[in-house]
Amino acid sequence: MLAPRNAARRISERARGSTLDFVGSHILSVEQFERTDIDDLFAVADAMLPYADRQRITRVLEGAILTNMFFEPSTRTRVSFGSAFNLLGGDVRETTGMRASSLAKGESLYDTARVLSGYSDVIVMRHPVEGAVAEFAAASRVPVLNAGDGANEHPSQALLDLYTVRRELADRGHAIDGLRIAVIGDLKHGRAVHSLLKLLVLFEDVSVHLVSPPGLEAPPDTTAALRERGHAVEVFHTLADGIGHVDILYVTRTQEERFASQAEADHYRGLFRVNQAIYTEHCEPNTVIMHPLPRDSRAQAQELDDDLIANPNLAIFRQTDNGVVVRMALFAMVLDVAAQVHERAQPVTWYTARRTPPSGRG
């Protein structure tokens, strides 16, 4: 890992060569990124680890305001975006649920964007309708980050997932190039899956197993992009056939909120369930288990069984920790403070429990 100051200096030196000009930009789709942009973002994320782990404090965004606008349920994404902004010294304002906003009174996205961007320095938005965040961003006077728009995309989730893959593989002496990954579950509606598969196109020699029930396959345009870049893509409809000989299991829940009826969603729930016995029988010993969360822990679902909690390769909570540093990096780069973060650093002044770093086991 680069030392924090060296990481910041590297970003400043490379900025002119990056495809994406982060400063002041909306982050709406992973299709905005080239591989050099990913490298730059992850270098900044590495530099954020001491702050996320409460080893240091920075106030580089003191006085800045983030407005979180979440019109679908969210726990991790909403709180981690807010935590990331707070850890950089900024303040957070939140609107949760359509009924809590003037959209319920018939206000347009355009008017809402024009008003709230006058109160904010950056806005994070989640909306149930595909394309709504981009529509909002077009009217905003400040950068907008897409926290999920319907079944379309979830860029920051894909970035933190890829960052987790990178760190987990590094512990095993491997890189993302040459990755073998099985993506399991509702691949039709899973926006985190769609964004992650689009990012994997940027790497080399990736092997992807797409494991889903019939009818919930990944969108053809997503898989076509992988094949066009020469990546190996195989489709499986049985769990046992699809999870062998891979480095990563990326498991997703049935996205029941995207189905036309609850009965249709119930038909798919619980069809693919990974537990320790299945893992031991079909997976290589060091296969990493990931999930974008929430996982469905109801008895009839349990796509990841509780008996996996003791498995050291279960990375789902390291994954959520990584979400904070990646979102800190996004804010630092979009608001152009990546090179200043460490100049405003201070020692931690309060008691902090001993914590496992985001890259560690457990």
C-alpha cells in the first residue's frame, strides 16, 4: 500500500492522464470509468483506511454539506455514504422515503434538484425508477452520486465490491486480472451485479460463471460486453455446477421489490442457498464469499446460511467496511480534496474499541 501522502501525490500527478475528470463530476454509471480511473480511485481509498479505522481524524470537508436523498429503503448505502462524509469532516442532511419529500406533492425532479443543489455541496440519490438519478443530476448545480436507480445500476456498490475483490485476492497473492468469479442469484434485477459485471470488462482474462434460476439470467447486453472483450462467460442453472473452480462467490438475494407480484418473487426465493456443506463439497478451500447485502435471513430464503459465519473466507463484513473508504475516496476526488486530506489530519481523541481493519480477517 502507498503511504497516504504518496498516494495523494500520485493522484495529483496522474489526474491529467485519467479518462474521467472526477472533480465536479456526477457519478452515475460505472461506464464512466476506465481502468486508470479505477486505479486512481483505489489508491485514494487505500489512503483513507487510517481515517475509516479511527486511527486518524481529518476535517478537510469541514463546512461542506452532503444531502442524502433515498427514495427506496437503505441501511448500508445510506449510512456508509453519510459516515464517509462525516469522516472527512462534512455535515449530512437526509431525506428518506418519497412521502417525506415534496415529490409526494407533485414537485418535479427538476425543481427538487434546483432547490436542493442550492443547499448542498454534493448530493447522493437513490430512486426506484431507472434513469431518475440521471434526470435529477441534469438539473443539479452540484455533483450527484447515484446510489441505485431501479434495476439499472449501483456504481458505488460495484466499486466497493471490486475493491474488496482486489484486497481479498491480494491476500492470496493474486490480482483482478485472471479472476475467476461465480455470480449467483437474481442476475436479472440485481443492479449491483449489473454494475460489477460492467466493471470487470475493464480487466484481463476474467472468467465469469453466471448462476441463476431460469428466467433470472443477466441482461444480454451485459454478458455481450464481457464476451466482446474476450472474457470467458458461462451460464449455469444449477448451483453445484456453477460454483466450482472460482476465486470468488458473489451471492445475491431475490430482488422481490422488482417483481410484478409477491407470488412471482416467492417462486424464486430460496432456490439457490449456499451453506457450509455445499461450500465444502463444491468450492476450492480459499474461495471468498461475498454478498452486496442485505442478505435475506428469513427461513424460506437464506441465500447465505448462518453456518458460514465462522468461515474465515466469508468477506461480507469486510465488504461493508470497504464501502466507507471507497465512498470517502469518491467524495475526496469529486470535491477535489484528495491531496489535502492528510494536511488536516489530527490524532483520535476518544476511546476506540480495538477493531479489525477492513482488509483483515473476521
